[in-house]
Amino acid sequence: MAARRYLLPAIALALAALFLATAFRAGWNGPSTDFPNYYTAARLVRQGAPLHKYYDWTWFQRQMNYAGIENQLGGYIPQTPLTMLPLLPIAHFAPLTARRLWLLANLPFLAATVLLLSRMTRLGWAPAALLAFAGWGSLSVNFLLGQYYVLLLFLLTLVVFCLHRGWAIAGGIVMGTVCALKLYGAPFLFFFAVKRRWRELSGMAAALAALAALAILLFGWTDIAAFATQILPRSLAGETIDPYHPGNGTLSTLLRRAFVMEPELNPHPFANAPAAYFFLQGFASLAILVSPLLALRQSGNSKRDFAWFLLVLLLASPNTASYTFLLLLLPIALLLEDAAMPERVFLLAAYILLTLPLPRDWSWLFPKLWLLLALVAVTGRPYWRTLRWQPAIAAAAALLCLAWAAAAIRLGNYRQEPGRRDPRIAVERGALYSSSPAILRSGVVYQSMGAGHYVLRWSHDHRIDRFRFDGEAFHPVALSPDGPIQFELVAHGGSTFQLLDPATGKVTPQPTPVPDDPARRLPSPDGQWVAFTLLRYGSQQVWLFDGQAARPLTGGACNSFAPAWEPDSRAVVFASDCDRGLGLPALYRAEVPAPAVRAKGYN
């Protein structure tokens, strides 16, 4: 016993020293890929920048460069309006200094998490620390990338600690704070309601109301409403970055890969059956959240209830990554306390495997999704036994009806999208972003994402050429049908305008740039039409005006924008993020209606 008394603390301290010498040191000295997104947003808050622009990939990338962050792509989608709030105190420092301060702050967050776990379980501080280091993969990635989840883990652990001590309102307030920073906490409103924990619910509601007021004070009501109507719905649907990438090992991604065809990101699904995807994704998401709430109603084991519901939320999440699974430390620690030996072995094995890096060649199998599903099923056995069949059947029937109705609406929107009517152009396997088309007689020059930079690409003669620069290349504009191409070059904290000759690749300075506003009214070369972008009902669409009436050229519950006319005025080339990540479009070509059709209208 004496040897064990000193052995576990010694191992924990040795692992802590090893962590500082490896993962922490690497994060301290190396480049950080995720921290700049939070840091740039915090700087923008201090500058009073409008929130809706944060969610514009190009604009946000420009601000990253102005902030001193180069050679790295970034964006703020799908963060909440207040996600950057904890970084405001360090946003006035230079990027490297701010990142190091953030990493230093994460050490006490991690230590406090271990201490709180030891105080509210029988683990003790050394076993709790060993459990934290057992999730070495996720823990190290959080420090390497400068991620957010150490803070999030600490706040969630603080919630449980407050509830354990009987500080119900305080626990609810902290959970409301979690929800405002990241959306993981939102379903706990239903959790507290179902459990009749009215004091926790009131504390959470009060915190959310106060933080919503703060967000409105910082950004104004219009921008908060824009987030709620334009960003939030598609974020909850998992339409961020690459929604088909198996590295985002969620149920939504699995179903999308199986049933939705996208020429660049998912050209070969199991079956191109979007209706099946809409129904199954909606039903599965609702069932994963509602079924546990029904099962939890009668339980009185507050710590186990919280732990299991947190596992359910991770399973239901539309977005996960290797760093996300650091949050498993809290539910695993709570569940280990009363688990029998076989269950303890399973819990520890599942925890270690879920936090380990996943070999890229295995990602298409979605192994972490299946393991997380098994973890939820095994730890939920006590709850399933208490579930009564009458309310379960009624809930299943209601969910089926809701999922069917939602699928019908989504399918109707899907049929209005450009992909159902207009041909794609400049298709390139794996391309995440193609926008701002500039039309030449020889082809299309457009803005695209490259390796660490925004680049220009030229689609012509059945091939695509790339032009890479020392900086970010934005908003190409054709000054004539034969060129040259004007574009903005953002580099070393400043912007200049350049001229590109695609045929030779020669670049020269542009001393008198031609103004370019992506939302401008764009007359057709023959003077018969005006194309413009209009925001209505939470999405942007391209419209045409013929001098008498305006009519939509595009549709769907997604964004189409950046129209450009072909020289003969017969078609418009535009960008659209339908069926893709929010704000990460592909290019389409839409023919304008013939004169006889114009009189009847165009839908």
C-alpha cells in the first residue's frame, strides 16, 4: 500500500513532465493552426468589426493577415458570436505572445479539472491525472493547435462540481456560459427540464439571457439575428468545412457520404438518394437526443445522468475532431466511480481508443463513431431498462412524423438548388472553395484555396492552371474579355492590387484599381439584364432584372453569389455553397432565359 501511495503520484508527475517537454513544448514553439481563428476574432471585437463579416471566409482571411498571421488558412465558421470572448484579454498582444499566454492559461485549466474530479469522485488527484494523460492523443492535439477544449472541459467539470456541492444556480450559470461559448451545452436546457432541476434551469436561462444581451451590445441585434438565421441552422446540419470528409466522424457525415453526391467532395456515394439522407439524418438526430431524455426522467443518480447525457451529446454532435474527445475525460471519470470491473475495462479502453489519433486510411470506416455509439449503448443499459414502452412508442411516432416533414421541406429546397438545374464548371476533385469568377474568352479565372494560401486558378481548354503568390489572392476581375485580370494581393499585413496575364503568368502592379463589390448590380454586356445578389429568408441568391421586374436565377436554402457575365450575355457564372460547407462554394453556369421566356417570368 505504501508503494502504491507514492507510485501513482510519481507516475503522474513524470507524465506531466513528459507532456511539458513534448506536446506543450511543440505547441509553444511550433505553428498553431486553430488558435489564430479565435485570436483574430478577438482582435476584431476590440476593433469593433461587424460580426456578420467574421463568417465571410475571404474577409476573415484578410483580417488574419492584417493581424500578422501568414501562410495559414483560417475561418470563424461555425463558432458562436461569443466563442472568442475568453481571448479578449490577450488579443492586444502579438500572435506568438498571445498563443503562448493561451497555452499557459490552459495548464491551470487542466490542473483545476483534475483537482475538481478528485474532489467529487473517489479517484484522488493522481489517478485523475493518470486518466487525463491516458487521453494523451486528444490532450496533446489541443495544445499543439492552441484549441479551445481544455477550457471547455474545465467549465463542464465545474458544472458537475457545483451540482455535486448543491450549488444548483451556480452550476446552471456555468452551463449557460458553456452554451454561449460552444453549442455543446444547449441540450442541457432540456436535460434540466426533464429532470425537473428548476434551479439549474433558471440559472442557465439567466446566464444565456445575460450573454445574449452582451452579444447584442457588442454586435447589434441585426448581426445576432443574421447568425441565428444564416449560420446556426447550417452549422447544426454539419455543413461546415468539408461535410463529406470522414475525418469528421459523425453520423451526419456518414449518412451524407452514403446518400448525397457532390462532384468535387463526394463523387461516388453508395447511392445518390438525398431524400433518404434528409429523412435518416433528421430522424437519427432527434432520436439520439429525445430517447435518452425519456430514459433519464426517473433516474436519481445525478453524476451518472450528467455523464451519460454528455456522451449522448458527443454522439449527436454534427462536428467532431481529434481534440473534441478530450471532453470524454469528464464522463469517463464519473462513470468509473461506480462501475464494475468489466465495465471499467471497457470504459478505459474506449476512452483511450477514442482519444488516439486515427490513421487516415481507416477514417472511411468511421471507427470512432461506432465506438462512441457502443459506449453510449453500454453505459446506458440501466436507463434503457427503465424506459416505458408506451411513451417510447408515442415518441417514436412523433419523431417519424417530424423527420418526414423536415425531410419534405429540405427536399423541396434541394430541388431548387443550382446543382439540380445548372451545370458545374471548373470541377476539381477535393476543391473546397471556388469563387469570384472572372470570365475571359479563353476561360474562367477564379479564386480558390491552395496549400496555405488563397490562389487563382484558370479553367481553360479542359485543364486548370494555378497561379500562386506570396500572400492571399482575392477577387479576380476581368478588365476586358481578353484580360488582364485584376486581383487583390494581401501579404505582410497590407493589400495591393495586381494585374495578371493568364496566358503568360506575368504579374504587374495595378496603380489605379477598378472597384469591385461582390454585391454590386452587374449589367450584362448587351445591356439587357442586370445581375445582383440579394439576401432573403436567411440565404443569398442571384437575381436578374430586365428593366421591368426582378426574378431569382438561383434557389435553395443555401447561398449563391458572385455573378459574372459571359461576354455574349447568354449565361451567368456564379458561386454557390449548396450541398457543401457554409461559405465554401463551387462554380456553376446558368443560361439566362430567352426573350420569349422573359415576358412570362423566370423561376
